[in-house]
Amino acid sequence: MKPICSDLRDQYRELDELVSGLTDAIWFQKTPFFSWTIFDEVAHIAFFDQQALLAAEEPDRFKKQADDVVSLLAVSESWPKGTNPMLGVKDPQGLLLLWRDTRSRLIERLQTLSPQDRLPWYGPDMSAKSFATARLMEAWAHSQDVFDSLQKRRSPSSRLRHVAHIGFTTFAWSFFVRGMTPPDPGPRLELRGTEGEIWVWGKEGARDRVIGSAEDFCLVVTQRRNVADTSLSCQGPNAGKWLSIAQAFAGVPQEPPAPGVRLVSYEN
């Protein structure tokens, strides 16, 4: 668990360093993600890190509380309006202090587990390694919203491989969640990593292929970009269909941004 926990720690740190020096006015600036503010983005990660810690420490209590959270979100106008009040903090510095403590305790707890240990979550149980990887993916995706809001260009890292892995393994889920039958056989994924190396998933002779940069793929499967706004190459009858609905995260089906909506002119 140490390698994935180390990467998770670094992913959290990247966002922390990005927001820690912001003024309160900028903290409450809207991002391109459903008009959530930067505060909402960090609060979302902090809240579900709290839930993740509870799942790792007191799984039975988590299961009971999870039903309450799902019921609350079902009647809330938005996720932030449902979960932000449960954190008990309203100012950015208070939120940062809470999140730093929570994520530190979460990583410490995850490091004591074996990769195969099972943890409850919203939906099926997950292995501890998949659980940590999912937290990294979530932090990476919401961090992208903040980078885009601030018009800051993000430096890709090898942590993208974790996000890409979830993106590939949720191929069938992206169809199931929409009541569709996933194509069989599945696709081949060939991505260019941050050092020019090639990361590969799927069978070599697959009819459907997605080829391109790891960053572009991760942006698409986390619904931070429309596939039309990337340089990804989709080959075969179903590859493009997949990326038009790809959803690497749990929950109800969500629609990706329309072409051009999430394109950013970076200042630096």
C-alpha cells in the first residue's frame, strides 16, 4: 500500500499548494464544474475523505451513515449544499486545517491495510488499493477544476497512470450506469505517459482502440473535457461511443461537457 498511499499524499499536496495562498475572494470564485466554487471543490474532497476514513476505521458505522448521506443528496439542491454544512467549517483556512488532518489520518490508516483488504463504499465494496486509487482519482479530477478556474496550466505526473487505470476498468460501468449493454470484447488502450513511455491496457488484437496522451484520456473519463477537444484517436465501432459517455466515478450517470465548454486559455 505504500506506493499508492505515497502517490495519494502527493496528489493531495498538489491541490493544497495550489489553494493555500489564495484570498478568500478567490476561494469563492466559481469553477467550470457546475459552478462549484473553489471552496466547494476542496470541501467535496474533504467530506468524502472523512467518509473514507470512517469506512476504513468503523465500517459498520459507515454503512449506516452512508444511507443518510445518499438520502440527503437525493433531496439537496446540489452536492455542496448537502455536504458542506456537515463539515462544520465555513472559512477557507478552517477547511484546510480540517482537510489536512483528515487526509493525514486517512493515509495513515490505509497504509496499515493489505492491498486486498475490503472496504465498504457507496456501492460495492472495494479493495484497499482500489479504494486509495479512487480517492486519488477524485482529488485529481476536482483539482483540475481549480487549475482551470485559475487558468493555471498543470504539469502532468506519473500519477495519471492511476487515473487512467480506473478510466479503463470502468469501461463496462460507463454503459451499465446508463442502462446500456457494454460492447464485447472490450477495447485496447494505448496511452503516452509523462516520460514518453507507453501505458497499455486490454488485448493486443482488440477491434476497438483508444490511442493518445494519458492526460487527455484522464480528462475525458473524469468528464473534465469532451473527447472532441482532445487529440485522442478512437479506432473501431465502439471506441468513440465509449469516450462520449465515459464515467470513471460512481453515482448516477452524468453527461460530459459539450465540445469547447471546458477549453481553457492558460495564462501560465
